[in-house]
Amino acid sequence: MKLWDSVEILVPFPAVYIPSLDTIVMADLHLGYEGIMAEQGVFLPKIQFRLEVEMLERIREICPAGRILLNGDVKHEFSETGYHEFLEVRDLFSLLVRSFEEVLVVKGNHDNYLIRTTKRFGITPRERITLGNFHFCHGHRPVDVRMEAHECLIIAHEHPSILLTDEVGGREKLPCLLYGEFSGRRIIVLPAFSPLAEGSQVNIVPPEELLSPVLREEQRIDRLRAIGLSREVGALEFPEIGRMRF
């Protein structure tokens, strides 16, 4: 599914492909999530890594790109990587360097100490990356969109989702990608690649309470459109967020 002529959503997966860069982009994998939740007394089956690897393998089948870019929050623990998280991160990068000619990583707010693992593969996480007309940053820090010399900004961090309701009170939360324009620049907000990471219900949460400072400013998010992504039904197009609030 195309966004403009420059970006394709790899439906039904939470990732995009940029043909001009031959690059797949995804974010918010949050490896090690189940272990951290267990430390907090919430016990989840350890399925996330397997599901993410399965999605990566399917993505490679439909889109054999030469490069992949992880736009932040590869790992979940803020502090030093625990043993099980280290194993997942190590195994992920082992898979990526075998599958792609180049692997790029933008550092997210959860990615402290990530370099201790990535350096084994010759990869150094960077605060931001510009490739061609695209600028990538995780989105947890302010960005002056007007000052960036690019045509499209791609961020993550928010884990956007849409809350859907029906007339009998049914409710369903659907991960989504957001897109639109700020100050003459195109912007894309990626959904979380993690199937477990909770997201912001962007049509419910007041703009001033969103996670990303990029989206909090000037109620910008209400001008963005949403595309819901579901493994069952594929892509669902929605109007601007401001028209979906209730």
C-alpha cells in the first residue's frame, strides 16, 4: 500500500519500505519486554521474539530490500541489558546482518547500552539519520520540523493505535500508522513492531498528554490521518484524528 509515491506500507506488517533508498524501516521492537514485566509481577508467555522473527521473515519474502533501519527502542530495559534480553538482541542482529547488506539503528530512549551488543556486528546506534530526502529520529526528543532540510520526517516512540467502538459498546484497539504534513514537511509515525507493547490511543488521549514532543506541539496530531494495520483484515484507512475523537 503506497503512501504518496515515495513510501510503501508493508501490509499487514508494522513496517514501511522506501524504494528510493531500498530500505525497510521499523521501530519499537522492545526486546526483553516479558522479562521486565515479570520483574514487575506481570507474567506473560515469552512469545514476542518468536513473533517478531516470523514477521521479519515474512517481510523479507515480500520485500527483499538491501537495507533495514531500526528507528529506536530495539530493547525494552532502560538500564543495562539482562541476560535473556541480551540473547534476543544478539540473535536479532545475527539474523539482520545475514539478511541485509546494511543495518542501521537510530537510538531510542530505551536503547541505553545497546551498543554493547551492536558493536559485535560493527553497528553503532545514532541519534538521528538522514538518507536522501528522509530524516529518521525516534521521536522522544523535540524536533523543529521547519528547520530540517528534508522532505519527510519518520518517527516512532508513540506506538499509535486507534480505539474503535460500536453502537452496543464493543471496543477494539487497532495499531496504526499516522501520516500527514507539518509546516510543509511530510511526517510518518510508525506503529510499534512489538506485538505486546501498549500504544497510545491517539483518538482518545488529549494531544498534550501524548508521549512524543513532536506530536504534542500545537495539537498537530489532529491533522494526521491513520491507517490501521491488522493481520486479519490488512490495512484500514481512517480520516484525520481530529475527526475521530469522542
